[in-house]
Amino acid sequence: MSRALVSLETARSHCRIDEEDSSGGSPHDPMLSAYIRAASEAVLTYLTEPAFVDSSGEVPTDSSGEPIVPADVQQATLLLVGEFFNSREAQQEGAIDAQFGYGYLPRPVIALLFPYRVPVIA
């Protein structure tokens, strides 16, 4: 088990990566795996106490290795992975798009995750 909320195969499909190397993987797999880890941690941090994470903090998987999480949480994670993949050169012109803001998750991601969030009270 791990803390990944989506599988590498699902992320590869979402980012429309279809080229394979001799091992059957993609040359993008190491980078994509890093994006999955980063996006998953961002989602888990936003949710604060996700009910689908087990007592050890791991995300359970089914017999095929797919994470067992709600579909909208997986979609939110894929949106972040796609954003990381499409913006991998880190070149930005002008201001950050208003839908992303500075230091916030993109609005579509928040819209998908908000029903699962446990508010933090100071």
C-alpha cells in the first residue's frame, strides 16, 4: 500500500501518454510518479482527515493495485497531476490564472474535494 490516490496507469491515460519503452512503461513514468505523489499529498493535506485512509495513513488498494478512494477524489488528484504534467517546464508569463490563485488548489479540485474536507478549527 501507499499514499497514492491514483495509479500510474490511470495517470498515464489521463495525461494521454501512450508511448512505451522496451520495459512496457513510458519514459515519462518517473516524472509522472513524482507528480502522483505530490498531487496525492496535496489532496490528503487539504482533506485533513480523509475517511478512506487506513489507521496507518496508507490508502488501501484492490486486488489489481488500484487505490480504493471515491471517484471525485481520484478525479481531483488527476486534475492536479495533469496540471503538473502540462506545466512541467515551470515557465509562467504574467500573473497566475485567477482559478489557481497563489498557494491554493485549483477551483475545480476544491469543488471536488470540499464535501470530504474536515474543517480545521483554531
